[in-house]
Amino acid sequence: MEISMENNHSLMKSTNTHQGIDLSMLDPDFPAAMICLNLEISKLDSRERNVMGAKKFGGVIGHNRRALSAIDQNLDNCGGVKRPGDQHYLCVASKRALSQRKLAADIANKKQCLQEEVEQKIGSNEGIVELEDENQTVPMFLETSDTMVDQRDHDMEEVEMEDIFEESVIDIDVCDDGNPLAVVEYVEDLYANYRRMESSSVVSPNYMTQQSDLNEKMRAILIDWLIEVHHKFGLQPETLFLTVNLIDRFLAKQSVIRKNLQLVGLVAMLLACKYEEVSVPIIDDLIFISDKAYSRSQILKMEKLMLITLEFNMSFPTPYVFMKRFLKAAQSESKLDQMSFFLIELCLVEYEMLKFPPSLLAAASVYAGQCSLYGLKQWSKTCEWHTNYSEDQLLECSRMIVGCHQKASLGRLTGVYRKYNTSKFGYAAKCEPAKFLVEETNICFQNNSS
């Protein structure tokens, strides 16, 4: 004859598990509040087992079997098999703290009439079950509708706390603590200094009016050609942005005739390569790509003139400096990187984009890139913190960027589109533009006009 081990208190040990989860194996980053909650549940489970197994063991157990009989009726919600004809009982494992469990009182030794009254109240969703004896044993898995309501409120509070946690600002430099090149100790000061410097490096968006022989279209043709040259030479991205910066700053101070505009572009790229690259193209290479339009002496003479005009100040923050930081804040992957750089290189060609500072241009490119890839507006608290731009501040610039994206494959200036329509750049140019940003502008304009 086999002996049932159901009420053997020697086999009932206090455990530190809840629903099969070992709390000792939890991740250390698991929220502290949830760990405390699970510990209280574990203590409660242990107390219930001790009370049922040790405290009442050896006493009168005739009525206890009636109270425990509810277990078989609740198996359909606790992992057991529901048999036909069984009455349905709510079976919700409590996750509340011990101090809050007013309804999980002891009802083991109640009379049959009291047991029926309790079952009737549970079935009719009436909340409070009053008990006479505080020392009665606790039936397993028993809660009323009030318990379910409180549990629902508790879960909603947890969801709200998770939302708050997701919107908190993330430390994007914690992964670079061991990297001396990341200069984590000074990175915030560096970018604060970049912001102060960019105000002095911003070129007037109306400087082309001072050029008697040049116009915006000529500048766009030059930049589009230089983007192709930069790509063919395999130069660093920062070299391209510095080249455009040198061209605009030089043209804002020096009048240039039309036939020397390409010479200005070649010399600006030569200086940018000397500043950023390890291997610098030789002057003969520049003469070759210009189809021998300029001589060696002309290139050297223009190089000297440009440095004097700019007072040898070449270390100014470009959009590239901010792009690297802002993409890191956006926790970007390769697709977002390629998409954002595709958009910001389109901005280099457009003269009207000079009215935006480099940091705003970079932030708007990342924002527009996210909108294009994900099909919705997305600007996290972390991005807002590290860029110092809210979503509303980015809308005007990002809508202009989307306009550039829409016409990227049209017309004659398609150097950027062809560059990013390759496998090397993940065919980023084929991504659909975020038209909904422009459509919102049109709707707002129509509403204001009406």
C-alpha cells in the first residue's frame, strides 16, 4: 500500500522560487521592485505550506480536506486538466504583498454552510469574505473579484512604470568606458564646445548675392561633382563635409569668377585631405580629374589664397561631427546610419540648407531617416537630450530634407542618389521618403489659409 506524501511536512521545504522561476538566477539588472514583490510571494508560499503542513499537522483534519477539495476544481486555470461537468472557479495566483492580502484569510475549518456561502460570493463577484477564526489554514489559489481588480490596477501601474523607464535618458557612453579614444570623461564638454564654435562657422545663407559671376545652381553642380570625386577616391566621410565647409566659407569672403569655381573645389578638397586623410591625393591627380583645366601653379596659388582668406582656421565643426554623436544617441544600426548620411549629403548640394546650423541639420537628418525607415515619427528622450533639439524644432528642417529626398533621383544632379543606390551603402537611396511629414505641412497650410 502506497502512502500519500501530500501532507508530509518533512517534504515541504521553503523555497525561493515562484511559478518555476529561481529568484537567485535573476539578472542583476532586473527591476528591484519586481524582485521584492517575488520575494514576498515566495515568503507567503512558504508560510502557507508551513501552516498547512506543520502547524495543523496532527490535529483534526476532517474539515481541512473539504477546504482543500477546491484545488481539484481549480485545476483548469492552474495547469491541470478540466473534466467535463466541473464547475468553473477563478484561479488567479496572487502577486500581492502579504500586508495587502485581506481576502486570502483562513477558511479551512468552516462549516459546510459557510463554505457554500463563500463559493456563492465568489461566483457572484461579491468582494469581502469575513472569517471568524484568524488561525484557520489558508486554501491555495483563492481570490475574489476585488483581488482581480487590485491586481489589474497593480499591472497597470507596472506598465506605466515601464513606459517611464523606456522614456528615460540612456547613458550612451557607458559602453565606451574602457575605450581611451572615446574620451568619455570629456565628451560632453567637447560637444558643448562644438556648439559654441558652430555659431562662428555658420555661413550666411545669402552670401551668393555677393558673387557677381556665380549662382546657386553652379554651386550645386560643383558639390555634386565633388561628391562623386570623393567617392571614387575612397576618402573619409569627414573629408567631404570639411571640403564643402571650406568652399562656402571661402566664397562668402572672396569673389570668384566662374571659370575658377572648379579650381576652388579642387583646392578645398586638397586641403581637407591634408587635414583628415592619411594618404593625400597628389596634385597631378587633381589636374587629371579636372581634365587638365588647371595647371600645378594655379592650384598652389589658389591653395595659398584660400588659407590666407580663411586665416588658416580649418578646425570648425561640420554636420559630420554631430552626426556621429546623434546616431549613437539614436542607438542606430547600419540601415539608419546609411539612410541618415544619404539624407545629409543631399543637403550638402542644396544651397538653401545653409540657413540651418550643422547640429540642427544633423539632428533633422537622423529624425527624417527614422521617419523614412520606420514610417512614423520617432524621437526619443535620449535623442532630445543629446541633441538639445525637440521634435517640434526639427520639423521644418526635416520636411525640407524629405523634399530633397523626393527629388533625389530626378534632374541632372544625381551623384548622391547613384552613390547610395549601391550595395556598399545598402541601397539606402531606394528607401521611400517620409511623405507624411510633408503632407502634414500641406494640411496645416490649408487649414490656416481657410
